[in-house]
Amino acid sequence: MTPIIDYMALSAVLFAIGVIGVLIRRNVIVMFLAIELMLNAVNLAFVALGRRIGSMDGQVIVFFVMTVAAAEAAVGLAIIISMFRNRETVNADELNLLRW
Amino acid sequence: MPQWLFAFLAALAIIGALGTILQRNLIHCVLGFALVLIDLGVLFMGLGAVTVGFLQIIVYVGAIMVLFLFVIWLLNVQADTGVRGGASLGLKLLGAIAAAALAAELFVIFSHAPKLREVRTIAPSFGSVATLAHVLFSRYLIAFETTSLLLLASIVGAVALARRLAGQSAAIAALPPRSSARAAEARREVA
């Protein structure tokens, strides 16, 4: 059997990869995917710790995170579509209209 | 879950995650992320969360990933510069080091929790549809009903945002577009 700490280590690594993705890529769609990657890393930690303490709460939280991620994906992609329509770019560096 | 299977799935998840952030072609990024999601679904099932594992595959891979692919197809975005371009190399290096430090810090915190090393057996009903539904519809009932409101609001919001309104974009279109030569080329083609 795999101890829970291995799952937590995998979760930490996936979260860090998501952070790197947001930091090094300028394409908003890839940045969005990296954010989803971080959400999933946290989901893994929730399920693993929920199993450790023998509680269903962790899985219920994962269910809610999935719902929020679906809503976030729908609204976020709609924003990206609207942004691309107006500026014809998905590069985050070129979207500097509100920059001081 | 046996240790070798976990090692295999963990390696697959990390490869998929690295592919997600390092590939140049956006479709490859999304497919790498789909690999991570399926992999995590299997890990959930191995942890006893069978319902959540199946939901992960159906909702994430079946719906959200298809939405991403659909948007990439709709925008017709060509392969971008990948990790090159954008911020300077020093900033990227700093970001990567900071993220690695974050992972190391999390791991140190976890390794100081001795109870995480124990292996605990669970009841066979743990993670089944009935158990999940019982918790969901008793203790989390209000939160569950609120999610339906959230989904409704996000549907309306997504439609409102993605819809093209007549005359709405005129003011924004008047601004000089700072897009690449590709956009200018496209505009010339239309003209």
C-alpha cells in the first residue's frame, strides 16, 4: 500500500508545475490550463487526506471544486473569446490596456 | 494501490503536467492536461474515491477539456512561441526556482506529519455513490443547492460575454490593435 505522504508529494509537485506554467507562459489559454492543474493538485490532496482521516468531506469538497472549475472554465473561456475578438491576441503581455 | 502502480501513475502525471506547460502547440497542451486528468481520476479510484474518480473523468475530460479544444478551434490560434518570448529569462528562472522552493517547502511540511506515513484501511462503502450522495444531501445540502445557482449564473455570464453585440465593440475596435503581424496580415486578407 502507498502511504498518504506519497500522494501529498505528488500533489505538491503538480501544484509547483502549475505555478511554473503560469509564470513562464504568456499564452492565456495555457495559463488557464496551468490554473486548472493547480486545482487538480489540490483535489488530489483533499482525496488523499480524506482517506487518511476516513471522512467523506474531502471528496465532497472535490465535488464542489469540480463544479466551480466548470463554471470558471465556461466564464474564463468566454472572456478569452471576447478578448480575442477585440484585440486579436491571446498573449497576456499584449493585453495592457489597463496598465498604468 | 500497490507501490509500483502508484509510481507509474505519478510519473505519468508529472510527464503530462510538464507537457501541458512546455508544449508549443495548444492542442498538445490540452491533450497533455487530459492525460493528467485521466491519471488523477485513476489515482482517486485507487484511493477509494470511486465516484469522484469517475466524475473527474466525465466532467473534466468529457466536458471541460472539450470546451478548451472547442475554443482553440474557434479562435484558430496558431502555435505560439512556447516558453520563449514574454518575460525575460532571468524572471522565468526566478519563477521556476520559486515554484521548486514552494514544492520543497510543502514536502518538508508533509514529512513532519508522522501520521501521513500510516496506512489505514477503509470500509468498502467508502467513496461509493450512496455514501457520497448521503453526505452531499444532508450536511452539504445548502452548498449543493447553491452550486446550481452558480452554474446558472455562469451559463448566463458566459453567453453574455461571448455574444457579439451590435455596436458594442466599436469603441474598443477604434483603439490601435497592438497585435502581431499575423493579425495585420489577416486584416489585409479580409480587405
